[in-house]
Amino acid sequence: MQKKVYLSLSLCLLMLIIAPWTCTAANEKEGIILVAFGTSMPEAKIALDAIHEAYTRTTNTPIIWAYTSDIIRRKLAKQGEKHFSVMGAMNEAARLGIRRLRMQSLHVGAAQEFQSLQQMIVRNLLLFPDRFESVLLGRPLIESQKDMLAVRDALLQSLPKERTPNDAVVFMGHGNHNGPGDLMLYSLNAALQHTDPLIYVAAVEGGSAFEPVLAQLKKQGIKKVWFQPLMIVAGDHARNDMAGNEADSWASQAKAAGIESAVILRGLGELPAIQSIFIKHTKDAWDNFAHQKKAD
Ligand code: CO
């Protein structure tokens, strides 16, 4: 035993001379923070639980969750459920003694929510610069054309068997009024349309509105449309804006236009193919937020 320690110590000293960064990090405790917008609906949370399950199958390091939505965290706190913010989760990671931290965005694209996540990481590290040896941030779901095509395939495979080739499908994305999020939805719509001209992506906010899609469905003489969320959880937007009974929900608007509508309330997080993309992004993360200078 003594000999082993002595040997590894001398090996470490030798490594320090050759490559100083290899030894310092070798025994540091690792951990993951999964960052989602969050949801207060138990029926929607099953998508986040499914992602959690998938991560526990690939790693035995501690997994901490962070919800970026202040409103949702406050609502859950009133019900006695405590959830961390990004700041809170990073503080918790430090409290657990984690030194090599991986963070994974569970957002669909590098839009508003992802950008504020990046800002919060930087803010935490400015407050506590020596807390972590490394902080790697995994990119959101659709980061490259390759991801987009993988998501397209996952969406096509997720379509209900009952859908006939004459039925249209509309995926509800979130969208943003500002920033680059809309571009990703626009290109995913194009990729889906290329495969099947009756499949569309529309969004709650931003440039991909539902109304022009509905006008198109009428023009195409569609009799039935399937709605599915293009969001990690099937939460408030999916259950109210997409599937709700109010006159302005997408399902109601379709009905009012004489088109039968069916809704699938399943978040993207429930699909194994989507979980695999996030896990791959966690493994592939390259931006080290903690000690950028060391890499220079
Ligand atoms: Co929203």
C-alpha cells in the first residue's frame, strides 16, 4: 500500500514536470448540474424525471437540478418543494465539494434562456473565482445541423401510429421575439417540410406564428391535424396554448376552421433519442468557464 502511494506520488511529480494540469485535476470530485426552464405541473415533470433516469444510467457522479424560471421556483416553494436556481445549484455543488463541474442546458436551442444561463454561470464564477477547477457547459439540444437532423428523425419516429398520410402535424415550439432562437425553429420546419410537406413547426412567440400555418392547412384541404409539443416538457404552453379549451388555443382554432384536431401531450424529454443528444452534449462540452486562462 505504502509503495503504491509512493509510486503514484512520484508519477504525479513526473507528470507535473511534463504536463502540470493532469495531476491537479486527477482526483477532483465531479458532478453535474442539469438546467431546465422548470415546470410546476407533476404531469409535465415526468419528462424531466425521464432525463434524470437517463443520466443516472450513464454516470454515478452527483446530479443537481436547477430551474431557471423564478416564477416556477416560487410557485413550487409555496407548495413546500425547494428547487435550486442556477446560482443556488452552483452553490450546492461547491457545498458538496465538487471541483470539476459539468453543467447541461436542457433547452431546445441557444436562445434567450440559454444566454441567461451563460450569464449566471459567469456571475457565480466572478463571485467565487477559485471554487471549481473546471466548469464545462453542455450546449442545448439543437446546436448543429447534425443535431437538427437527429431531432427531425426523433420527431418523425414519435408520430402516433394512427396518423394517416393525409393528416397534418404541427409541432409547437417556444420561439422568441428577440435573439437567434427563431432561426433554429425555421430550419427545423424546413427540414421537416422537406421530408413530409404536411408537417410544420410553429411557435408561441416570435416569427413562426401558427396563423399562417393554419391558413396553409385550410388551403391544403386538411381534414385532421395532430399537435405535439416541441418543448422539453408538455407544460403550460402545451396544455393551454396548444391543447386547451379556450377559443384561442391551436386545437380550438383548428376546430373552428373545420379541421379535426388531436393532441399528444408528451415532452421531448420523454424521448430516448432526445435524451441521448443531451448526454452526448454533456460528454462533448468543451467551453471551460472556470479557468479559461489555463487553457491559453
Ligand atoms: Co413561455
